[in-house]
Amino acid sequence: MSKVAIIGVGSTTYGDHTATPLRNLAAMAISQAIRDAGISDQRIAAAYAGSGLAGVLGGQEGMVGQLALRELGITGIPIMRIENACASSACAVREASLAIRAGEVDVALAFGVEKMKGYPTDQVLRALAGDGDVPLEGDAGLIFPAVFAMMARVHMQRFSTPREALAAVAEKAHANAMLNPTAQMRETITRERALQGRIVADPLTVYDCCPVSDGAAAVVLANENVANALPGRKVWLDSCVLVSGSYENSDLVSFEATRRAATKAYETAGVGPKDIDFAEVHDCFTIAEIIHSEDLGFFEKGDGGFAVLRGETTRGGTKPINVSGGLKAKGHPIGATGAGQIVEVALQLRGQAGARQLEGVKIGLTHCMGGFFGADCGSLVVSILSK
Amino acid sequence: MSKVAIIGVGSTTYGDHTATPLRNLAAMAISQAIRDAGISDQRIAAAYAGSGLAGVLGGQEGMVGQLALRELGITGIPIMRIENACASSACAVREASLAIRAGEVDVALAFGVEKMKGYPTDQVLRALAGDGDVPLEGDAGLIFPAVFAMMARVHMQRFSTPREALAAVAEKAHANAMLNPTAQMRETITRERALQGRIVADPLTVYDCCPVSDGAAAVVLANENVANALPGRKVWLDSCVLVSGSYENSDLVSFEATRRAATKAYETAGVGPKDIDFAEVHDCFTIAEIIHSEDLGFFEKGDGGFAVLRGETTRGGTKPINVSGGLKAKGHPIGATGAGQIVEVALQLRGQAGARQLEGVKIGLTHCMGGFFGADCGSLVVSILSK
């Protein structure tokens, strides 16, 4: 596989951007990423825009990428929107890397953007339910918090996972977000407080759920020749694997898609779970981080909750997870999340993560999941990046 | 550029499928394409689903591809949705070809699906306006019929294009659709009747506008090795070029994006406009076919309308255009249109187009446009296929 590099990254803060039009929010992240790459706007030869809800929430279904790039005077190039629920911009990064590997372009942009704040709650819930199987699941009340609450219950029962482990994930996420200027939830949440939160779907409280967010993130990718000609700052995208769920798995304590994507990503990158220094994992709910951390091979099945309680996933632990704050506390602007995870890992590998910089990290992993139905996720992307 | 083949095609009829769920409609076209390819379902290694309006009209924004493929028992593979307004599945074909050229997969599926019937008219119009610049254009009333009416007026004034030329495009489209069992508008419309239609946006009458359609179309692509190992029926995708508008063009009588995409497509395929035996051109409105046929290099700028009146674009003419009936009479299920054009050209090149078969055709072109704002289109795909 020909090598693909991440040569520039950019991100807005995640949070409330109701006053900023979608196109401008995206343009902020894109211009930052291009500036970071140290290249001219004119070098961007193709662009992939990840967005999940721009149409159902904002009425602007089409032209999301074209409108954002026009703000920066970037026109004429191939631009399309990639939609894959919460994995939309993770898939945009994949398509950008394939365009480079195919030799179609030497430099490509992938970005994600979402605006979810300022809409009535029922409209946001309906939009999110549109990422499941609407007639069979969403319309029957099986929306995401309900699904993950069931998974939490089964995990707790089967492996004696303490309820406190979920709260510990929340506590860690918030502690990490305190160090991240782009994070949405910069507030200390103790384990005790998390346990006493308002119930959303028993046993999940409001502190077990990621917030509703606005935000944008962007990544500039290049082939090896272009990357090597630039002074410093690049990281390598050693693998970027997308799979769909197989829907054969219905034990509710694991994501078969995560295991399958991770296996292929490790194989492609020539590493194993032990080699991963840190990871950004799709923690849309606290229980999700625990389950995925097992399926990624970081911990034995059933040990994920205990690993959190042992402190292994904290900044100072053996396997730091979501040092950015994760979806849970950094925020989860659907379409932007996957690209945002790549931004975080790239900054960490470059040693430019500021107050939240991890020491000596060389290999990082991102894990992004989209949609859910039939007892598995709809789409799952695992990427491995290295210095 | 490594060679990519179209090894299987399938299409539903276009028209009214209100009784069929979106996923089943898509599955019908997909299963037909896989059967046509003569391969096992398990050979499909990646899938790209083109859909523009599934979320804003049907509430099912995400998982369009996963849900359709699960109907056929195809799970686990990389699946994502490609959205680029009316060029969504033309772009899905492009991404499938890039995945093959990158060596990521050897066989890939690209399909498109849309359900637009059975919704209140204002909802459909609002959904379609979501493919323009909503705050600057749609909200100000500059929706697609208005834009193309302006282009028709300017073209008629500048080049003395007779109003009758537009009616002749409609007459031809309907005559061609009469020979196509998948076409939606199988009714003879004479030039005289077209001229006397109800005005939609002066000078365009209802007979100058494509209908609202449901439909799905699918294409199986493969690399050269796989294609050559299959018995017959393949055609080659010699180029598949996507560009965006440059928005520098504001003369309203040409699409700079069409000219640019066509130039690159001809160059890549090593042919010129004279070598193209027939073409499927994005005739969302009659005037669109005339203008694009000039920008594709088939006729001199300003001669497009006269060429139609001379009969050059009919089945028996020098440059048959939209022998399928085109968007105008075959129908225009937004997300399916681009893949559907590829289906038509592949069938013609294979000599399997039934009553509408053209004789001796060797090279065909598809032209698909998505969105419109800032005096040019948002996305434009030109593909060239050969035997």
C-alpha cells in the first residue's frame, strides 16, 4: 500500500456555534488545516465533506463541501459529501486516502462539520434516529440511549462490571477535556456526581451520554512525495479500515465490527494492540468506550470496566483513551467527529497537543462508529497513525 | 490509469414506487446488477450508495446502503453513502472506481436510489432547493426551474435559438422513452403539445421539465483481471471525471464545469467529442440538454438548438442524445440518475438495449450534474465507456 500522510489538521472548538453558518464553521477548520499544512489553497486537488445532518436539521442537504470551500475561494476541484452517520468524516478521510493511493490526486482534503444546537429536542432526536433502522427501531423507541443502556445492563450482569466504572469513564473524559481548549464540556464531573445524574435510560444518566454539539474538523492528506518535500509536521496514516456490521452478533456485550476492523487495521499497519500508545475511541456513551476498548484488543472481554477503575485508560495509565475528552466531553458534532479524532492523534504524535500532550507517543489509533441496527453498528472505521 | 470495467448493471423502472420501501427498491436494482455480472454476492467487496433525499423526504438519512444490502444478505463490507445532489450515484461510481484503482478492492458496487413520490409538493420543492445555496438562492425563490428559465431566455436571445427547439427536445425524449420499458413517461408528446403546456417558469412549460420520480439503478465494477476472467458482457470505464463549478462563469449560456470535465474525460480516454457515438446528457430541463450538448463539444456554442431541429440528436441522427428518454422522460430519481445513465450506456454498448438498441455503437458518454449556485453547477461528472 502506497503511503499516505496527514500533513495538516484544523478544528473549531466544539460546542455552541448557533450564530455561525455551517459553511463558515467548516471553512474555519479547513483554512486552519491548510495553513497548518503550509501549502497553498491551490494544492488541494479533491475534497470530501463529512456531514450527517445538514439536510434534516438545516435544510442544506447538498453542496455542503462546495459552499464551505467557496468561502475560501477553493472551487473547481472534485468535491462530494460523504455520509455514514457518526462515521461520516472518518469515511471522508478514507476516501481522500483512496484517491491519493489511486494516483488520482496528490493532495486531498477531508473534513467534517455539523450543527446540532438550537433545534427543538424532538427534531434532533428524530434526526439521530435516522441513523438507525427507522421503521424497525427508531419508530419503535429503540433509539441510541436505549440500545446502549441495554448493552450496559448486559455487560454489568455478565462480567460483574461495577456501575462505578461507567461513572469513572465520565470522570476521566471531563478531566481530560479540562486540558483541551477545543472541548465542549470543560467542567469537572466527579464519579459521585456522575452516579447521581438524571437518568436518561437506566442505568445511563445524563453524564453517561455525549452532548449535542456544533463543530468542524479538517485534515489535509498527501502522498509520500508531497509529504516528504514539506518541512516536518507530517504523520503517517498506516491504515484506515472501514467495515459494516455483520448483524450476526447479538450478545450485546461486544461489537463484532470493531473486532473485525481492528484486526485488519493492525494487520495493514503491521502492529498489534500492545503497540498502540493511545487511542481516540467512539465513546458516544460511557459503556461504549468500555466495550470498544475490549474489542480493540486493549483489554480482555469483560475486563474493560475494571481496567478503567484501575486507571489504565487515564492520561497516566498504560493505555490512555480519549485524552481529548472524547465524544463524551470534547463533544460529538456527528459529521465532524471522525476527522476530529484524526486531528487529536496527529497533534499528539507531533508533540503539539499543548497541556494535554502525552509523552513519547509514537503510534495512535482512532475508532469511529456510525449508526446502529440489527445488534451491531452500521459502519466502523479504525485508523492507525504513526510518526 | 489501471483499467476498470463495468461487469453488471441493473435498474428498476422509474416512476411511482410509493408502495415499496427505499431499501427494497434499491435491493431490486442491486440484485439485478449482481446477477447480470454473473458473480456471487460474496464477491462484492465494497459498496457506495448514492442518495440525495432519503433523509429530508423519508427520515432515513443514514444507513441507506447498509439497509439495502442487508435485504440481500450482504453485510460486513465497507459501505457508505455518497451525496452530491443529482450527481450522487455518478460520484458513487467514481468512488467505486477509485477503490479499485487504489487496489483496495477488486469488485465494488455503486448504486443510487431515490423515492420522491407521495410527498407534498412544497416538501419536495424544499428538498430540491436544499441542493442549491439555501439562504442565498432557494429562500429567495431562485429554485431550479427559475434558473433554467433564465438560461433559456438568454440562450434564445443571444443565439436566436427558436423556442421550438426546446419543444423538439421534449418530443425526442418522449419518443425515445416509448422504446424503454424502464422509462416513466411513456407517452408521445408532440412538439405542438409541448409548446402549449402549462407554464412553469416562462418560457419553460411543464413539458420542458423532468418529472418527480422514484427509482434505483446499480452498477458492479471490477478490476481488469476479474473482468477478463468473466465471460463477455463487460464494458470499460475509460474515464470518470468529477469537477465542481468555478463560479466564474456568469454568461448563463454555458456550463464551464461541463467543458472542463469533458476536456479532462476526453484526454483521459484518449478520444474527442467526434468519437462519441451516443450520450446520456443531464436534461433536467430541455434547455439543459441543448446547452450541455454544446459544452460537451458535440455542437458549436449557439448551435445546440438548431442541431436538435436538424434531427442530429435523435436515434437516427449523427449524435444520438438520451436514447433512454433522459431525465426528461425516462425520469429523474435524483440519487439514481447517474448510475442509471451508466446502465443505459453499458446496455447499448453490449447490444442489449432491446427496442431502443443503437447500431454499431462503440463509445458512449454519460454526463451528470448536481446542484446549482453562483451561476454554475455544484458538481459535474463526465464518464466515457467503451466496448
